[in-house]
Amino acid sequence: MAIGKVIHKYGSFFPDFDEKSEIKLFLQIPNLNKTDILEYFEDHFLGSIFWDACEFNDIYCPLFFTEDENLKNSIKPNYNSEYVGIIGQLFLAGYIDFGIDSRSEDKYTRTDYPTNLSYYKEDKYQAWIYFKDNFFYTNAFLKEDEEDILIYKDKEYTANTLPKLKKGEKVYSTMFSTTSWDMPRYWSGYNIWVTKTKKGIKYFNEILAPKLYNKYKDLEVEIDDKGNIIRWIGGINR
């Protein structure tokens, strides 16, 4: 058995336990309301963006929460769609942005490019709807090797249909290569990156993280050796 804090100062949730259990543990906190859950999703996504920007594939994104909650086929709201909705709000608020072009040698300091998603459509809302429908609701962000669209002699193939190559012949992988906003079928978690903007970094560090720390700093949980919750100690500060 072990007792651990729900949050350490300006740190991740449940740092004393296996991080893969973080979301499941959080959703079992007594007396949670929807605002609590949405705030957590907001903190979780912003906090998962490494450095100033990273490939979407490098983010510990909790989709899917459960096997029966599917973005692609669901016709009703669920935790997955709520999480994607939070990502959209962060984008529309100017806290995050998405990119497609390879970043230059100053990639550790520069994340604002003319090719970013926020500049793609006539307005950011239209850009988000287009991106959401083609990246999340097609499961493009979860694309695996066998779903890669391969270009060979100007024709498209999959790994199963690709003809036998001769020595020295090369195949172009679309999911691992620079893409275009106009070609969503080539998108993947590897060729689209996400960044916290300067505005987003300020919001996360100065507003959101301190707010959530003060909210959950007095709450602890006791867990047995099998990962089951025995009891909650303390409560949420509202």
C-alpha cells in the first residue's frame, strides 16, 4: 500500500504513482464536476507538450479513455470528444498552434511560421473545424505503419500492396514526411507538430498550473499493491 499526493507544487498529477494511471485515478476523485474534468484536460494537454513544440505523436494524449469510447465512430459525447474540444478551445484562444513544415535550425526558439494552422483558413474557427474533422475524427493522429500511404513511381500503395522493389529503388513514406494542410490523407502524428505559444506558456505557468495546485494540494490517495483505491484523504479546495 502507498499514500501519495494528488499533485505536487506546479507538477503533474499523481507523481507518486505510475503515470499511466493518472487519468483513471483523477476521474475517481470524489465530488468531481464537469468543470474539474475540463480543467484537468486543459492542464494535461498543455503540460504534455515537450519543450516549446513537439510532434503530436510525442504527446501523452489519453485518447482513448475506454475501449467503447471512439472518436471515429461515436455518435454521442464522451471523454474523448470533450478532450478534443478542449484542444480546440486552446487553439482558438491562441494558446497552442499546429505546424506541418520542418522547423528551421532555430526550432527550439521559433514556432510561429506562415504555414501554421492558425493562418490556413479565412479564420481560425474554420481552420480548427477542418483540422479536427480530418486529424482526430479520422484517427489520423493514431496512424500506424500499415496505414502509411507509400508513393512508388508516382503511384500510391500500402505496405500490403507495394510491389517487390529492385535494388536501389526507393519508396516515399507520406506519414513520416513533410505534408500539406491540403492533403489530410497524408497526415499523421509524426508529420504534424504542436506548440505552446508564448501566450500559452504564460497562461499555463502563471494561471492554470498554480490554480490547479491550490485546488488539489490538500488531497491525497491511498492505493493498495494492485492499484485499487482504498481511500481519499482530505478534499478539493473550492
